[in-house]
Amino acid sequence: MTAAGENLLQVRDLQTRFVLDEGTVTAVDGVSFDVAKGEIVGIVGESGCGKSVTNLSVLGLLPKPQGRISKGSVLFEGRELVGLSENQLRQVRGNNIAMIFQDPMTSLNPYLRVEEQLAEVVQLHLGLDRKAAVARAVELLRRVGIPDAAARIKSYPHEFSGGMRQRVMIAMALLCDPELLIADEPTTALDVTIQAQILELLKELRAERQMGIILITHDLGVVAGMCDRVLVMYAGRIVEEAPTHELFANPQHPYTQALLKSVPRLDEKIHETLFSIEGLPPRLDKGPFTGCTFAPRCPLVREACHAGEPALEDTGGGRKRRCVVPVEELA
């Protein structure tokens, strides 16, 4: 087992491609990061920047035959996951790494009672008999805050509210006590009260179990309240990495600055038109690209930005950034 603070997950130079009729799309390009035991790492960026594909690659859940990891390494507790067979990966999923997907209604089978879906996971991964599997499922439903869990486990997914369905998905992810939890937009389409409850639940579970958590989200407010460290992705690459409080206090990449400026501020006395980033992210099927992929939208663009893709450089204090503009010019 990994001791607290040591890395559970090490991703190195990960490249994921989709081979389509129209050509090859590089959706993740040279991504490297770590997740320590008990750490919450946020991954942010606009839609299509590669956040979800990165984590589907970690779990070997890319759509086949189009999706494939073309290079790179994914080490979980020192074990290489890239190249494992489907049967070997099934032993890792659920037992060691679990994932909460964006939309619980598309992740839960509408034709099966919740009892069937949760008990099957426990029987498959832990080898418990039916009675013990149901008891374990009821225990987890109670833990995630579903009232009268012993009765509600007999319900179908459509008989739960959106927030309760998301709790069922969290219970399913936790059935086998995974060391790493990947939460892909776990509060999408939930009202703010339910969102706060779900996020508080994840923090409690992290504290109780010392789980590592990867939180994929568009919501920078969620990141500020939840995460220890943040990865900012753009066009399939990490463009900035920093401890959360430092990223918000002093962003070191123009894209990160633009994302933060796009968030409404309730403490501002002067109300101005909400800032938006001009243009659109590049179409990845039009790559490979020369130069910085954010250059066409960047207010600080200069000739050097078009010369080649900047490297992800270490700027000290656990910070990295991919930009040729001097840090002092970003203040």
C-alpha cells in the first residue's frame, strides 16, 4: 500500500489519439501529472480540451477501435496500466480506481433496480454472496446520505432525484474501497444546494479514507473550495499547474488569467459586462499545430509564440507553465 502523501498515480507523456475516417485526432498530447494519496487534484479547461479523455485513458475506457494510447506511461502504485489486457484492467477498475461519470441517468441501467446494479459490482469484485453484497450496498447508500436506504435500494433510477442518483453513483464507486476516485463533473446540472452536499461528501470521504481524487470540472468556484492542486488544460495539453491558492492569487498563463476573469465576482462594486475569451479552441482534427495553440486568442501574443510549442517549464514552488511571455508581464 502507498503511504499518505506518496504518489498513487503517475502519468508520464501520455498521448491519446482517435483514428477516424476524416483523419487522426490527437486528443491528449504529452500530458504528465501525479496524484498523491489523500490529495484532490482539479483538472479545468473549456469543453474539448482533453480533461475527460485523459482520465478515460488512465482507466482504459477509450472507445474501441478508434481510441488508443499512442505513447506514454500510466503507473498506479508502481504498476504500469498501459498495455494491460481488458481482464487485467477490470481488476483495477472498481477495486483500485473508480470513476463517477457526468450523467448518472446514462450510467445507471433504467431497467434494473438499484439493488441489482450495486450488488453485481460487489459480487464481481469482492466475491461476496448475494446477501452480503446487498448489505454492503445498503451500508454505502446510507453513508452517502440516502434516507431509508434498505427500502430505497429496491427503487429504479428514475425514482430518485438528480442529486440522489448522483449519490447512488458515488456509492457504486466506493463499494470496493478504491484508493483513487475520478469524479468527472460530479455536480453537473445539480442545483447549488445539492452541489454543495455532494462536494462536502467527497471531502469527508477523502478525509476518512485518504483517497486520492481527480476532480474534472468547468467550475472554478468548485476548484477553489475543493482542490489542493490544479491542472489547466488547453487543446490536449497542460498549460499550467500550481497549488490552488497560488493559481488563483497569481496565474502564470494568459489562458488561466482569461478563465479566472470569466468568473462573475460578487464582491466587485463596479458591475461590468462579463468577460469572455474571444474565439474558440482549435479543432484538434486540424493538427498538428505549430507554435502555441492559445496564440490566436491570446492578448499577449508575440512573434515567439508562433515559432514552436512552448515547453512546460518548472517555475518553482510546485508550479509549471507553458508560455514564452515573461511572468512579470502577466501581473
